Amino acid sequence: MTAELVRGQNHPLDRTRVEIRVAAGGPVVAGVTLGDEQGRLSGVDAVAHPGAPRRTGIEVPRQAAAEHRIAVDLDALPAAVHRVSVLLALPSGIGGLTAFGAAAAPAVTVTGLDGTGIVRYTITGLGAESAVVAVELYRRQDAWKVRAVGQGYAGGLPAMLRDQGLPQAAELAVEIEEAVGRGQARAVPAPAPMTAGRSEGPGTGPAAVPAQDRPSPAPTTAADGPAPSGAGAGTGAGAGTGSASGTGAASGPGTAAGPGTGVGAKSAVGPKAGDLPPTPADGGPIDYRHPRRRTTPAPAAPAPSSPRPAGPPPSATGPTAPDGSPLPVAGDAAGWSMDERLYNQVWGMFEDLARSVAAYRSAADFAETRLEQELDRALADPRARLGTAGDAARATARDKHATLVTQARAALDHDLAQLTAESEVVEPALPPAFARWDNPVWQGYHVPLERPMALRLGDLHLPEVLDLRIPMLVRLPLERGLWIDSGPDSYGRSGPGPERDIGRRELPGALTDGAPDGAELRRLAMESAVAIAARLLAIHPAGEFAVQVIDPAGAAAPALAPLVESGALPAYPLPGAKGVAAVLEELTRRVELVQMAVRHRAADALPADLDTAEQLLIVHDFPHGFDDRALTRLRYLADEGPAVGVHLMLVADRAQSREYGPVLDPLWRSLLRLTPVPDAHLADPWVGHAWTYEPPLAPPGSQVVRQVLGRLAAARRAS
């Protein structure tokens, strides 16, 4: 569980290699100072900043951004270093904030290299300050701790550096500002034309989502992850704008919708503005080059000795269409492995779709506002309200409105054609962890030898384009529990309009005639939970992931059949309060023993009968069958379990827990809510779209889940 600190509070660190993640309401500069026991700096070499991003044991981002990741290796620091202070400052001269009080409070999270949260500190109470010492890691008796500082400086960088005893504070502050300016100049191109498509707008870098961080999937979701940095919507007709991205990654579709939520986080390499050539606004050839594709410049053409044959010029970036434009390529994003490249590419598609739709919606709103203003002006003179003059003014205003909307839709359709073509080559290339159940990759499934980096929790789409689905990817291991909402109001909860119609048209089988009833929703919710559990089992090496189920009423037996028949679940869960207590007691014991082993670095001392595989606890029909003691244990598992490999999935109707009052509210808020039917309830953190989430169910009548679990069972028996 990630500890929440307040100003002045400290917390022990149980590891020496950590990552410090910064999330702010606008672009900030991140740096680190290395101080002695009194916190004094030996010189400019004791400061890591965008102009000198690497010091021994430290690496910081090179430019201003709304999200950062700072790598710290405490064991590599010089012996004289006793304090590692994380500095945040507002850059000047790039049109950003001038005081921290003008935006959302920045937050700093210290995590392990695997993304496991250790502490989090939200720096509240800032006003006119333009620089702040966020947190410090300090050494006491050969052990490291982290302290929430939150010391702000209205005098900015010079005042902050001067306070740490640096004589060259003013000179170094100027050097940092110049380095940030150089980085900003490289990252931000000239403003896009009013009719620009997505290729001309500034890009944003990656999660969460979800995502989830990457939708992640970091749904906060539109994922958990992953989360990615912000993207903005244009304010003119067809023009989209976005903020510059930072370095670093988030786990993903988690908090807001995103492919990597938890809906969202995301990879460290994001698309940079200016990576793409302008998209033709006149309907010309589409440029399919992805923002993250690492291309090599074409060699200089030799002096012509003979006339060049007609036809498109050769491409240095890969396969081309007949007109010479580059075709989309699966895995053309940056990354160390194909899985990471595909993960980053999915995040890029998610961001591109979010920006394109945001620009279209902004342009349509602008056209509507302009129509109202022109109609008001035409009717302002009572003498012009009647007759041909008034009719002509109204017709002219409506024609302008139609022209603007048509232009905006044409730009959106152009972008959607590009994304659809990219999706058609990316989807078949996805590995099992990222693929839908109907993907042919499952027909050749083999038990993996190592855990993947992310998991697909479903699909996301927007009402402007019904056929384009973006995978909702969340990073592994799961940092948040899941909640499959089986309540009768989970379908269509997002309100009236096309979203409800979209969901109704896509419901399977008998549900197409209307909203499902309570019994049907509970059945679908449990099937969704089993589909996710089966996927988690399938993408982990044999024996490294296990599932346990609490089903006090015994109503989940039909849905659990594939797990029981394959041996993934040893037997159907014991009903009643006795079954609830037995499972919770076993998992609580596991969490406590593993926590002690990690804290004291004594993994060899764990009991021989303790199953150290990661565990997924599915609780069906919660809170039926739970007493106060069971509720306390469940909340403990939700808080402490993810850090030591115990993950929670509730299949529940929140309305049924109202009798417990607010005692369970923290539990609901800590979980990523998913629905068993398509529903527009996941929002991304950049432009606020309501993304329609679709659960990861297998096609009706398909036996793919049973087949995959059967192969996994055979691998377990053979090992």
C-alpha cells in the first residue's frame, strides 16, 4: 500500500533503487540536489538539472513537463551525500504558470522500479511560490528514509538554490532556464493551421489511464495507468493543441481511461511534436508514419546522370502505398522489446484519437457558438427580423455553421482513416496479453516463460467512430483492485444520448432488445471476472499465478466451471460465512508473512507450505456473507495485498453495501470500476472524454477460454 504523507512526515525506504514520479497541473522543471548531513551543497556538481541531467546515482528529465520520472540509485551515491532533495520549479518564458497556487497541487510519488508505490505526497498550501523542495531522501544510521518537505520559494530557483548554500545560485538558475528553453524549442513547433489534422498539432507524451495508469491501462482509466501527460483540445475550427510531454512513464486506461490505466501507465517515450510532416488538408495522401517510429533520413540523391523515371520517390521508412505514402507498421514505437513497442504504439493511438476527437468537438462547439452570435446580431434590429434581409442573414449564418462543421468532420475523418489503418495492422500483431479472445494468436497459445508488462482489460471507443476500438491496457503487476459492477444501474449510467444507443446495439444475444435485468447483469459480471482471471492465469508462467474465490451463496458455480474443470481453481468455493473466513484468513496470513520477509530480507524463512505465487481473490456478490471481521480483513487485503502479490476483484452491486454506511467508501474508491456491458463511464485525464468501455468477454459460443486453460493445466502437470 502506498503511504500518504503530510508535510514534515517521514517514512522508511525498504530499497535503495527507487523512482520518483512527479505529476503537476502544468509544465514544471524537475531537479535533484545532493547535500551533506546539513543539507549544504558542495557546488554546482551537486545539482542534477535539465542542463546536466545525470549525476552519480541520479538521472532527471531534460525539459519541462507536467509529468516526470526521476531515477535514484542510493547505493551509487558518494559517501558524503546524506540528503537527496527533489526540486520543482516553474519555467519562465514558455507561456506556463507563474505560481504553483494557480494550478492543481503537484504530487510526488516514490515507487520501486516495478512501479510499486511506497509513499505519496501532495504538496498543498502553495500560493505565490514558483519553486519548491518537494521531498527529500535522507540517510540516518545507514538507513534511508523519505520526508515530505513542501518548502516553497516565491523567489524561484535562485532563492531555493541559495537557501541550500550554493554560492553560484543565480548563475546556475540562468543555466537551467536556458537548458529548459533549448529543450522547449526542440519540442514545440510553430502553431498549426486552423484546419490542421492531428499530424500538425503538438504531440503529448505518455499514462494512465488505466490506466491505470496507459488506460493503462491505467483506467484512472479511460485507464490506470499509464498516466500519460495531458492533451488539449483546440479552440478554433478543427485545430487541436496539446501540451509538451515529459519523460517517464505511468502505469495505465487506472484512474482515467487509457489503454494502460490504470484506462492507465504509460511508457517513457512519447510522441514529440514535429515528428510528423503536415497532414494534407485538401484530402491528399495520408501519412501513416507514427510519432514514435524511429526513421532514418533518406540518403542524399546523387547528381542526376539521366532523367529519373516517373513514379513516387523511394521511402526510407518502410512499406509504402501505391501513391508513395508510408503504410502503418505494427511495433513502430520505441521500446526495448516488441511487447513494449506495441504497448507504446497503442498508447499513441489512444492519445491521437483523444486529440482528434477533442479538436472536432471544440470546432463544432465553436461553430455552434458563432451561429448563435450571428443569429443574435441578425435579429438585434427589429426592422431586420422580417423580410428578405432577415432571411438572408439567417441563411448566411447557417451556411457558415454547416461549412465549419463539415470542415471539422473532414479533418476528423482523415485522422480516423489513419488510425483505423494502423489498428488493422496492430491488432493482429498483439501478443496474448494484449489481444482479444477472438485474436488468432490464442489458437497457437503456449504457456509463457515470463510475465508480460501489461494486460488487456477490455476495449475503449468514442461515439464519433463506432468501429475503432483502442485496447485498454494496464501495467502489471496490478496496482489497484478491480470492481465488476453488477448493479442494475451499471448499464447506461452515463446518461442519455447516443452512448446508450451504442451500448444497446452492441449487447450480446438476448440483451439487444433492451437493458439487461439484475439477474442477467450478475451473470455477465461473473463471466467478465472469470474471463479476466483466465487471461491473468494464461499470461503468467505456470504456477506463478493462482485464483481464489469467495462465493457465500454458491451462485457463481456456472461461471466458475472453466476454472474448476481445468484445475486452475481446485474446487468450487465453500459457501457461507465459514468459506468467507477460511479464504480471508489464508490470504491475510500470506500477506503478513511476505511483508515480514520483505521487510527483513528473509525470503528463505517463509514456511514451506506458503504459496508464494501471485493471487487473485474474486469476491462474488459482495458484501453478502461478510461480517465486520471479514470486512476488516478484506479492506486490509485491498490496501496491503497488491504490494506483495495479492490482488482483489469484487463482483458487486455497491447499492447493497449501503447498510454499512461510509465504512466501505475508501474500498470502492480504491478499485477500478468496470462494467459487464458497454458503458461510457471512464474518463481520460487530458481532455475529459467519456470513453465507452467494453468488457473482455469471449465471443458467444467460443471455447477459447477453456482451451487456453486446458493447455495451462497440461503445462502445470508437466512442470
